[in-house]
Amino acid sequence: MATEYQDRLELFQSRANHSVLHGICHGIERESLRVTSDARLSRKSHPEKLGRALTHPYITTDYSEALLEFITPVHSRISDTLSFLEQLHQYTCQNMATEFLWAGSMPPLLEGDDSIPIAQYGSSNIGVMKSIYREGLWHRYGKPMQTIAGIHYNLSMPEEFWALLQQSSGQEEISAQDFRSAGYFSLIRNFLRYSWLLMYLFGASPAVSRSFFADGGVQSGLQALDKDSLFLPYATSLRMSDMGYSNHAQSSLNICYNTLEEYVDSLSSAIRTPYPPYEAIGLKQDGKYLQLNTNLLQIENEYYSTIRPKRIARSGEKPVTALRNEGVEYVEVRCLDINPFEPMGLSEQDAHFLDVFLVYCSLQNSNPIHADECDEVSNNFKTAVTEGRRPGVELRQQGQPVLLQSWGLQLLDEMSSIAEILDQANESSTFVESLCAQREKLKDAALTPSAQVLNALEAGDSGYLELMMSLSEKHSKRFSEHDLSDERIAYFEQLAQRSVADQLATENNDSRDFDTFLQEYKAAE
């Protein structure tokens, strides 16, 4: 390990600084499709009892009307974050009648584009804009890709963390905001370098239904597991492969993570740069918007990155504007599959390891990523996604071949001190235990979620749809049968009612026509 990393570790090994790490904050966003008992996508509107997706703080939708998204508030204790997420699942399942939450990342039975309803957010300008954005995603990438679900893990370091690092580095001439943003981008670059490890450890989508493909998967390059299921024998995450979010449509983007300024500029440029294939789609047809613009990106969120620097923007403020003006507030990890064997898609043990991993990325040396390394980082990730469990699979480390297993174990060894410090700061043993569990997965690929999915498919008579439906029913039943307190039920009912009132107020307060609203939004800085 390099000296700088050791010096930073020593800072936090001091008992006087343990409280700083105790202040790490977390939030989780979990996506899940509403499905019927025969593994079909729900075509019903967003359940009334859940309020309005546009204005509810914790229960919304992503691409499809059927794609729920649960968003927790921020907590310093992982257990509190997961407890709230569980309550969201419980309340939702108890108010969905005969529908279930789909347990997997790859979708259920799809029956053409007409079977995938685009999310609706009412008649306000912002609501219409959100739906048109999703129309644009349909025309650009197809609807099936937008039914893929995942988990986003949000983490922020306390201000004291950055202040301590800044003081120890002697960079007091830099503003606290700029130092914090640079620190988050350092974390992000290391995350990109090592995120292949997360795909090996947590990838859980090695198989998919043929119905995901318009041609039944004939040209997908996947192998047949049974009459409906397709798979890759050593894949960890089809969701993060070229057939999922890491698609060729955005290959021309060159988003830079070396500095906040370069990142914001490269993302802003993509939103302003015309793209002939999207110009061919057209902006409108018969007076109806087909997309928000014909550029490389409609808005910032269209860029499918595995991790994002984030800041909560003010109402009407663009995310890149918020970042440019006030710096990075937290990071959003976006490459995590839903573990179908976990009721909430993510275990508490997994979350504790993510903390270890992200703190490691924030403390480890992090030079800028230039073109050659960028290619290496991208290829390592793709290798882990498509053949991460293949015996003897190799990655590239600074141009040299290295066994995935060996490099992974080396990284875990380097993280061990961080796990111990986090346990000391939280008076627990859970962080070290989480690290030990990941070490066992590297020693035995059969313990990974992707291997467990394939083992379950191969051991039984069920295909992908049947297995996921069985798990969906099991988890949804568990949530439905849990007795929420009267106080908690009243709380969620009040949130739903307030979201209805807030959406109505938003619609009533609109004073501009949509065309004017959209032009002003595009022009805003």
C-alpha cells in the first residue's frame, strides 16, 4: 500500500477521530416492477393508496408506470435505512391487491412495447416533461431496456471527514467546498477502477427471459437454458452488460471524472450536442413530443453511469447547475443488481461491505484517469460482467494481466483496516464480518448471487420466469403479512394524501404553456 493511504488510515485509527466515521450517511433507492400472478407486467395505474409518484417523497416510479422506486430518507445507521426501506415494502405490498413486487433485476414476461406503460405524472409542466423524457428513452433505446431494475446506494461523508483530510494534506488554500468535491471525484475514479469487484460479488442477473428480446434472443449471443430462459454460464450481471444499461448508444460520450469542472462541462456538452440518429427520430410528430431534444442526451440523468456525483437540486434547478455552484454532496452507486434471494434486494451485510468499499475508494491514492486507463477500466468491468466467474479469468492492472480472484483478495486485504476502524467507530463487528463474507465468495464462486441464481435454475424444473415469480410471491407475502403499527400506517397514508394535494397544487400553479416551460428549462444555467 502507498504511504498516503497508510497516513490517511492512521488519521482514522486514532480513537479521537472515530466519531467522524460514525457520521457517514446512507440512503437506498430500490426499483421493483409490479407484476401479476402469471409473471406479466402490470398495466394498472400507480396504486391510489401510494399517492402520486410525482410528489411522494419515498414512493415514486422510474421509467414505467409499473416500475416502482422506493427512496429512503438519509440515516447514519445502515440498520435504520434498511428498516425504513422494509416499511415501504410492507405498506406497498399491503396496498397492491393481487399484484407482487418482482424479485429480479431482469424483467418478467414482456409482450411487446404495448405491454410496457410509460410512467405518467399528471398535467403539470414538470410532470409532462418527465413523461416526455421517458418517451424519448423509448425511441432511443427501446422499452425493454427501461424495465430493468436495480438498487442505488447513496453515501455521503460528514464535513468533518473532509476537513480532517484537508488539514492533514496541507491544502488549506483550497476552499472546503472545492476540496470536498475533489475528494468525491477521487472516490469516484477509484470506484471506476475497482467496480468490477462489486459485479463479481453482487451481480445477480446471469439469466433472462427470451421475451426481453424482440427476436426471442436469436441474436443475443446468449445460450439457451430451457425453452424460455437464456444465460451466459459465467456471467454475473446481464443487467450491466451491453444488452442492459451499458449499451452502445452512449459509446460516443466522453464523460470525464478527473475534476468537477470537466465532468460538468462534458455532461453539459452532451446535452447540447446534436446527434443525427436522434435527429432522425424527430422532436415532434403530429404536434406530440417524441423526446425533449435531439441531442446526445435529453437531460443529465440519461447518462447511464455506474456511479454519479450528486447534490440535491432546488426546484427547477438542473443537476449540473447545482453541482457547479455548490459542489458534490454525496455519491450514488448505480451498478447493483437486485439480489432475488433477499426480500429487499440487498442484505444488511452487503450494505456494510459497500461502506467499507467506498471508504477505501475515498482514502486510496487516486490519480487522474487518462485514455489508456479508461479503456482498461471499461474492459475490466465488461469482463467481470460477462465472465467474472470463469475459472482463471484475467483482468488488466496497469497493462499487466492479473487473476480476478488474486486482485480481489488483495483489495480485500487492503480494506481490512478500514473494516476494523468502522467497527471500532460503530462499536460493532459487522464490517469485518461483511468483509469475511466477500472473501469467501472470491475463494468459491458458487457463493456469489449470480451462481446461486443459475444453481437454482439448473437444480429445479423452473425457468427464469418461474423462479423469479416464486421468489416474488414469497417476498411479497412476507411483507403483506407483517403488521405495521397504526401510527406507521397513518404516517404513510398522510404522505400519500399530501402527495395528491402537492401534485394538484403544482398543476394549478402552472402559468406557462409547456413549450415555453421547456424552452426556459433548456436555457437555464
